[in-house]
Amino acid sequence: MQLKKTDLTGALKILAADASVFVPGEIEGIKRFVLWDGESDVDLGGANTQLPPKDILFPCTEKMYNYKMGDSIEIKEIVEKPRQVIFGIRPCDMRSIDCMDHVFLEKGFVDSYYSRKRENVTLIAMGCTTPERTCFCDSMGLDPNNAPNADVMMNDGGDTLVLEAYTEKGKAVLEALNGLLSEGGQAKKDTACTLKVNMTPELPEKLAGMFDHPIWDEVTRACIGCATCTYVCPTCYCFDIDSDNHGAEGTKFRCWDSCMFSDYTRMAGGHDPRPTKKERVRNRYMHKLSYFHERYGQHLCVGCGRCVEKCPAHMDITMFIDKAAEV
Amino acid sequence: MSSIIEELQSTVKKLLEDGTVGYVIGWGATRFPDRTTPVFITRPEDAHKLVWNHYCVNGTAKYALDDRYPEKKIGIIIRGCDSRAVNRMIQDNQLKRENLYLIGIPCDGKENPVCEGCQHKNPLVYDVLIGTPVEEKINPDRFKEVAEFEKLSQDEKYEYWAKQYDKCIHCYACRNVCPACNCKECYADQYRVGWQGKQNNRNSNQVYGLTRAFHVGDRCIECGECERVCPMGLPIMRQTKKMLKDINDLFGDYECGLNDSRPHVLGEFDLQDRDEFM
């Protein structure tokens, strides 16, 4: 099925009738997913959003429950099941949702905060037509033209968007948009990244044996220990839990945390098993390229290139991959 | 430029060969021609990896804090701003001059907007100078942007900063890159005390912004690294410039990280200090 690009706003109005629709937009100069305002044109091309859409399903600060202490303790859980649509999410960010699904929904524990949002979200993905020079998703085993876990997959067909439903949710979307759709449509699906990285199938296991390799001394020194890479990363999912106390009552919340911070692994007695940036950067690279693969059979790096683009010290995980493949 | 690179590389090679320094901090190439990254050269045969071009934007001096008790001197390639950073950290008792070997290199400005207003292109302190000093000039517009901004109403200013700090993601890149942010433990990391919450909201973000501005206010060397590294594009220098403008207005000409030993205006008390705002 195809949708004329001139009918895009009309289609978004239909979707926004009973859900919050998030689209690529801009706030104060930063390209990110924004709540569609009901009328603005949406630009699905250009560079990918500078911030990933992960905060829609995994907010950077999420209230969990309110409490009140008196003779007894009252606890009131905060349950949110918003109906949400993420429109125009690219295959790299779709793969990151696949990674988060593994973490939050599998291996015997379901994270109810994540699952409530995940069940109620509809993912309308857009094949990438404009990879940046820092994009390397196809080296990480992704197809920039296709997101297998999308509800609806869109691809650019010139004057139209070519839509295909992959799930029951997706079929419902196409039914809702039926009046605006027509048969046919030829989509261009030949996007490829210009940056090719030597991510060999053997690398995850090879890295597992390189914990004490001298390479870490060299590649970690430029790090300034900030959390930019982890906060712009679509797959970094670590969080901390804390409370906002006001006397005898307050709110428990969870918020993003970063393995780059000095207090991340600091224990109650003061011991820190990752005392310097060497151990911290090693852990991050290992997690992305080896540990996650061992546990879930896929990489935790989706090749979106955001950390390469934003690192204050211009550190580059792709240079590390190439180097590690060679040694 | 090429002769300067050759001079730089051969100087570093010699310093490593004769054991004057243990390693040298400078800039090296990345995948992209318009981007460099800090490198740490430990072997003489690696000196050719050093680059010197329009894209050497990263500050080099702060990396010396990773190695406070070096076996041999740390070689640092420094531009004007880096030399002020070195002075800053020595004045703050964070670095010892005798632990450093400073390879000065006059800088004609880099691919970084902050360089346009630079008043100190030549290193203020060095052990060896590569190339020849470049012309420097006073920037009459040092506080122009801040003066314009001051004309806004209080509400307009609040609205502006609220929107900016709504973008902040608490990555602390501005703090970690700043040569004036050299506390052994940052107040924001004193999680047991809880000055600074980890939650991301307007209050928490603005508290951080204000605290950072005041903590570095009278020690900012105006290198602009905070603003360059901010992934969310916050105009952070506008705050420190405001602090410096007020200090200049109240206490006379003031620049940080120069070769003088003038005490920090916010770090000393003098009975003659102006206090009409009390």
C-alpha cells in the first residue's frame, strides 16, 4: 500500500485521534522525537534524530510509586499505560527496541514499567535514506532499509510512502488509514552505509578473551568520563532508583544511569571494582560487542553512530572494532 | 604548517628518546579529516602520529590530572588556552609545574567559535616553543553577547534558561572537560549528601547549571570547552561570561589563568570589597 506524502498530515491526524504520536522534530535546536502537535509537517529525511527515541518507552526519569509513612506505610503504585505511536523510527533505533525487549521482558523477569509501555506502543518504522558519515548499521548486521520488528514498515517511494504491515497492530494501522491509501507503490530500498566496519562474527568471542589486553590502555585514555555516549545511545538501558523525599512522604523514581560515572559501581563500603576510565570504557565496549552477544545472541551496538558523533573527546567505537579485529 | 608539524614531531621524538618526558599529550588523527582526538605518545617512533591542524580543538591540559604522581614529566602540547588551563590547575594546587614539560605552540584559532574572541593565542608558559608567536589582539566584544542578553527582562531570561536546561541530559561533559572543575569530588557526585539529584527535571537541571556557573565563575579561563562538548548545544559560556563580566565590573580587569598570582576574587575577603548589594 502507498500513502501520498501530501496526505501525511491527514494520516497523522487519524493516528493521533486515540494515541500520542511521536515524530522526528526539533526542540531548541536539537533533533529528537517530539509529540506531534497536530498540524506541523514532518520531515522523515535528513540526519537521524540526535537523541534516540528510547525515552518514550524507558523515560530518563520515571516515577514508580508514591509513599507516605505514618502509623503504617501507604504505597501507591504509579501505573501508566499510555497509547503511543512512534512514527518514522529508523531501523537502527528499531533494533535498539529489540535489544531493550530482551533486557526488560525476557530471562524470567518482566519489567512492568517497560512492558506496559511496550504493549501499548505502535512502531511505524521508516527505511533510512540518508545515512550519516558516522552510520555503520549494516556492518552490525542490520538492513537500513528494513526493520523486521516494526508494526508497519515504511519506505520512500518518491512522492509516496510505501507501507507494509508486519503485525496485527500494523494491520490495524493500515485499516485506520485505509481511506488515504492506494494499492501499489515501488519503494527504493538500496540504502547502504558508507562507513564499513570490520565487525567479524568471531569478534564477540575474541573480545571475551581480551579482558587484559594492552589495547585497553591505549583506546581508553582520551575518555573524559562523561555520560554522553551512554545517554545518546539507543541501547544503553542502565538505571538507578532513588527517592524524592518530602518529610514523611515522597516518590520513588528510577532514572537513567551511566557506567561511565565514578559512582556507578561504587559499593557501600567504598570499594569500586571499576576505579578508572580504563575499566569503565572497557566494560562499555565489552557490553556492546561481547557480553550482550553472549547472553542474547546479538550485538548491543546497532551502528547508529551517535556516540561517534557526540563524544567530546572524539573517541570512536568503530576504530576500536577495526583495531580489535586486527590484533 | 608542514614545517611546524615536523618541528613538533621531531621535538616530541627527542624528548621521548632522551627521557625528558614519560609521554606526551597532543592531538592525533581520527577517521574523519575534520576531526582530531587527544593522543598519548609514549614511544619515540610514534611521534609521527601527532597532528597539528585547524581541527585540534580538544583541550590537552586536563588529562594531566589523570596522572598526579608521574614517574617522569608529562609532556603536554599546549596552545594559549591550554597554557591558561595549566596555570589554572597549578594555581588550584592540582598540578605541580615540575611534573610537566610544556611544549608550547602558538595557535591561529581552530574550528571552534570560541576561538574568534581569543586574546591569548600564544602559550603564556612553556619549556619549548614550536614555531613563532602569532599576533594577538584585545577582543572589544568579549562581553558583547552577555551585555545584549542582560537587556532582556527577568521573565524572558528565566524562560530562555528554563528551555535550555530542559534539554540538559546530566552527562556532565561540561564539568569533566573543564580545567576549572578540578575538585577531588564534585558536589554533584556526593550522592549520599544528595545536593544534586539524579532525576532529570527542570529544577534539578537548573540547580546544576547555577552551581556549576558559580563554582567556576572566578576561575574560568574562557577556553569554551564546556560549550563545545555539550551534546545538547547549551550556550554554557554565556553563564561564565556573565560571571566574568560582573567580576570585571566590580573588581576591575580580570582574566583567569594568566601568569600573575592575583587571588581569586570570590576566594578572598577584603574589607574594601564592595558590598552595596548586601
